[in-house]
Amino acid sequence: MNVHAHNTPCELCASRKHSLLSDLPESQLCHLSEYKNLISHRKGQILFYEGTKPLGIFCINAGVVKVYKTASNGKEQIIHLAKKGDFLGYSALLGEENYTSSAMIIEDAKICFIPREAFLNTLTKNTEFFKRVTKAISHELGVMEAKLTDATQKSIRERLAFVLLQLADTYGIEGGDSMKIDLILSREEIAGIVGTATESVIRLLSEFKKDDLIDLDGKRIIIKDKRGLARLSDFYA
């Protein structure tokens, strides 16, 4: 069940410094605040479905959202994990297309919905904001190209090692010589990020643990040897 939360003004929002809105002047932030809605979402809820029409954009105030595509056989391919400060849906909105993917809450979240007209009005009135949004879209394209290259040139073992490093960099909590990934993902979801079968992820995680690269605490993963994973992922530590 979605719950409307107290609408924190954009100019007072702690997550704004992590978002594309960080340098927006107060007058334009106030304009967005007049039209946006802050809604609390529970884990497992769908934010939007692939093939539907965007009516605005989403800005994550707190929580984690997985953006994914579903194949004809029902298997999910996770495109990316969106976190605090990230925008969702703006590429489809600006391209005047339906969503090309779906989005699901995987960690309880508070998300602001900004209607189409309010977002476009701000975009057309602020050249620097327009540049930042354009740059963000270009970055997304670059990331997708890199993932496509990895999928064809890297082994599953290398891709999993790299995914674990990315998760540690984004959600890691330092703990002495180790780093715990403070995000619970199912083995199916990790497989969806890597682009492989769940059984392969389970087997490789067990091998990584045996090689003392990681440790497992239930569904949580603890990185013990970041340099070792970097070498394994074909990247230099």
C-alpha cells in the first residue's frame, strides 16, 4: 500500500544534494515543491510497468529501486539499482515513449513524483539543469554499452566479481578489514544483475567464500578481499 508522506520542500530535502536538482535555484525548487508528491512505498511494490506511459518523473528520497526488464520466459534482467537522489523515468518522458523497463521497490522507499509539466517547465527555463539531465542520459547510454560489452566478453565469474565490487562501493559499510554490503538481494536478483542463472550465482558465491574473497551472513555478503575481486573481475585494484 502506498502512503502519502509529509511533503518535504525540495529546498530542504537532504537527498537533493545527491540528485540532478542539487544546483537548482530556490525559486525553481519551490515551483517543483508546489506540484510534487512524496509517497512512501513498501518493499515489493511496483513503481511503474514496462510499456506504460510516463506521466512525470520519480526522484528517490530514500530506499532502493530495481529497474528491470522481463523476458518472455519470465526471467528478470536487472538494468540497475536506483538509490537516494536518483531520477527515474525521465528518459522515457523526454523521448515521449512508453517505459522500456519496470521498476520495483526492493528496500522500503520514499519517492517524490514530479508531474510532467512541472518537470519540463523547469527544464526549459534552466539551461544548466537541461545540460545536467542531458549528461545523465548520455552517461546511462555509456553504462549500457559497457554492460553489453561485458556480457559478450567477460565470463560469468568476472561479471559477478565486478557486480560485488559495485555493490560494495555503493552500499558497503566498513568493518575493519572487511566490508559488508548493506543491501539484501536475493540470489535471483544478483543473477538478474549479472545476467546468468541463479544456480550459477549460488555456486560462484560458494567458490568465492571458499577462496576467502567473501563471507556470507545470511543473504548479506561481506567483502573480505576487494583487491582479489578486482583482479578476478579483470580490473586493477
